[in-house]
Amino acid sequence: MKDNALYLEVDEDITSAIDKLTKSTGDSVQIVVPKRSSMLQSVINLKLLKKAAGQQGKELVLVTNDRIASDLAARVGLAVAPSLGAKPVLADVQMPEQLKSVEEVIDAGDPAPPVAGPAPAAAPAKSKRPLLLRRREVGDGPPAPPPTPDPAPAAAGGDPAKKGPKIPNFNRLQRRVIWLVVAALLVGSYMAGMYFLSSAKVTLYANGSKVDIDTTFAVDPAAKTSDKNKAVLAGQVVSTSKDLSGSFAPTGKKDAGTKATGTISISNCLDNNPHTFVSGTRFQAPDGKIFRSTAEVVVPGGQGSFFGCTAPGMATATVQADQNGDSYNEGPSTYTMPGLPASQQTGQNSIISKGAQMSGGTTKTVSVVTQADIDTAKAALIAKDKDNAGRDLQSRVPKDYTGLTSSQSTITGDVVSSPAVETEATTANLSLKVTYTVLAVKKSEYQEMVKAQELKQVGAENQIYDDGLANAQVTANEKDSSGRQTFHLTTEASGGVKIDTAGLIEKLRGKRYGDAADLSSHTSGVTRADIVLWPSWASSLPGRSDKITVKIQVEGTK
């Protein structure tokens, strides 16, 4: 069974309602009745509606929350539903007391207008006026007798028939003219305000089909115009610069100890030739620690015969420990030189090295600033400022443009650490200059480009209801040398049959609310419609197309 909904105005009469009922094509008609509708406060009107529906073979349901209208409908046997689509019910008759006590009565005996005459003492005659019909409540008792007007008083000091001509009251006439002008101005202002300031928002609910969108596009800051067919948008670079600073704790470790020093005596009994030992020659202590000479040393040849060395050549070398630390404070001992064969350092005919007390070595580790500390602190400052940077960039995006957040980039400069790298410190401070950039495109061109790409997937014969940009995932690829950047967009859109919103707006101009709601809800592809008027007391849509907006909202998807 096909259902139709008819929308009635508050002041609509029974003739118009029956006409709409007759023209409806459904087998079941739901009449939407606004509260305080004057037409449905009468049992006769409801009976006429019921009779007209019966003659057309249609099932009639009233859609209203008005209690009086619902009770009257119950009296004539009409089903009532609280809202469209709700199950109609035939309510029990529960008439308010004020409706039960209403009856038509006739009052007679109203006095005739007083007749002027020369005999003031005579009683005025009763008028034979037609009987008047009025409404009164049952139980009020007999009607009160009408007041008897006083006879016209005679003019003081003479015969009323001899009065002179009346003089017009110009002050009263002037006040009436002023009030008429004020009323005309108020009416004119109201009509002008309604014409220029009234508006209507029409929401069309349509069933749509889900479409998975996967597409790419490019943004070229050097382009003057966009090319939707090639999915290339003209864009512009928006930037902002900020100075950031903050403290950080150095994590680098550095050996700040000192090296032990001393002297080693070298005796040459190996032969009678002098031996030269360059600076940095190693001397090894019995526990394996290494000391190095700080200058070149020449050891003279030894004196003696084949049977023994009687006068070895002697020289002293100043040495320094190979590493920092107090463990290098060695006592006097015999050292070996790893650079000489062991056979030349043992026996009577050999080179012997004997060291004195080594001293001055200390062990100490301190914290220092490293490059890794600076890089970490820089990243932390940028991350902390990320949200503020995004807001600053968006505030600089021109009106009617949108910033592609995935294109946001950061350029740092003037990075200064105090103290510098490899300097001892327990706390340090970092300052830097940051420049943020983002690509921005026109909103309208962006939406049109996305819809054009989506239409390639849903078909040009259909229409995109929801482009899905609000939930789109947009990722940026690398820029080329010219600054052009490509993007990958994925989302879920909704589409369906085409709805001519521009043509619908032209049809809705100046329509009464009920007619506009009926026309909108019966548009192809629309399941229902919602209309919001401003101001709220307006009963018709604006006469200007630019004051009517139509939005398509997806009610269900499949």
C-alpha cells in the first residue's frame, strides 16, 4: 500500500484540505495537522474530511499531537498517529468538558436603537430586530436581559432639532492620520524584512550507496589555475616562523682525569753503538700499563769487552701514562720496551729501562653536551610546539582556502647550544629558529576535484551525496624540484540518483510550508524532507532563490 503525507497550514480551510486529499494518489493518506489548527477544531470539518476520503476509497489518518483535534477525531471515528510512520490508533472518546457543554441558542428581545423626539418622558419602544445567534454554555441559566439604552438627552437650553452645524475635530483626524502612517510603515518594514531577511533551509534525506574512493592528486604552487581533469590543483605556500628555546640535561660522559708522569732511565750494554728512541716510544710496567716518552732520547753505546759491559751508555726519558687514572701512579720498577726484541732486553749485554716513581694520575668522569643531546632536545621542542604551529599555520590560510595538514613541513636554523658540544655541564639550553610551511588550496576547487574523481567511479549518470572529505585520509609524497607535491586520498563516499537541487529551489520559491514540504518529500530519490524557516513564525518560503538552501543528507547506505 502506498502512503502519502499531506501537510496543512494552521489557517488552512476545509475546501483546500479536501482538494489536496482528492489530488493525492496513495491508497492511504496521512494528514499532518499543526497544533492550534482552526480547521480541525470542528467536528463538521472532520466529518467532511472522512466523507471525502470514503468517496475516494482512501484510508485517512490524522497526524497530530493536538489533544482537542485527537478527541474530535475519536468522535467521528478517525485514526490518529503521533508522527509520520507511527502506528495509527482509534482513540476512545474523551471530550473535554468545555466541548460537551457547547450548544447553539437564540436570544431575542434586543432593544432597538433609541429614537430622538420632543417627549423625553416617553419610554423607548422595543425594537423588532432579527433574532441573533450566539454561543453560550449550558448551565449558565437564562440569558441576561440586554441593557436598555438611555434615551437621547435633549440639548441643554433648547430644542435638539435647532442645533447648529458640527465642527470637525482636526486634532483627532491628525492623530488618526499619524497612526495610519505608522501602521503603513510597520507593515512595509515587516514585508521588506521578510523579503530580504527571511530564509529557509531544506534538508533532503536520500538513500545512498557506499563507494570506496582511492585516488591521487597533485598541488602545484607555481600553477595559476587548477586542472580538475588532470587532478592538479593550484596552491600556495603558507608559512610562519618562530623562535623556540628550552633546557635539557646532557647525557654524554667524558674522562676528565689526568695522566701520571715520571722518568725512566735507559742503560745500553747491548753494544757500543748509540740507540735513538723517538718520542712516543712505549715502556710497559710489570702490570701491563703503558707509558710513552714525551721526547726523543739518544742512548750512547756501552763500554766494555767481549767478556762484559764495564760502562753502559745512560740516558733518561720523560714519560707519560697512556691513559688517565690514579692507577697509573706506579712505583719504581723495571720496564720493558715492546718495540725491541725481548732477547735484547735480558742478560748482561742488553738495554735495561728502570722507572722511578710515577705520579699525578687522577680518575674523574664528567657529563658533557653531545650532538645527540642537541638533536634530541631540538626534536622535543618541535614536537611540543606542533599543535601551536598547526593552529598558527591554519590562522594564516586565506579565507575560502584549506590547508593540507599532511604537507606541513619544518625547517630549522640558527641552532645554538649553551654550553657547546663536548663541554662539561649538568644542564644546558638550546635555542633555534623554526619555519613551518603548509600547502593550501581553494576549498571549492578541492571539493570539485575530489567529486570529479569520485564520479569516475560511481558513474556520471549518478550524483555524489557525501564526498567523504570530512573523514578522508590524505598522505603526502615527496616534493619535486619545482615544489609540486602529490597526495594520496582514501575515503568512503555515498552516491545515488541525481537530484536537481537548483530546479527544486526555483519550485519552492514563495510556496507555503505545507506545499513546500509535500513537493520536497516527493522529489525523485528523496525519502523525506525537513524544512526550517527563519523567522520561526513565517508560514511561507522566501521568494528569493538565494535565501533558500538545499542540502542532501544520506539517511541510509547500502
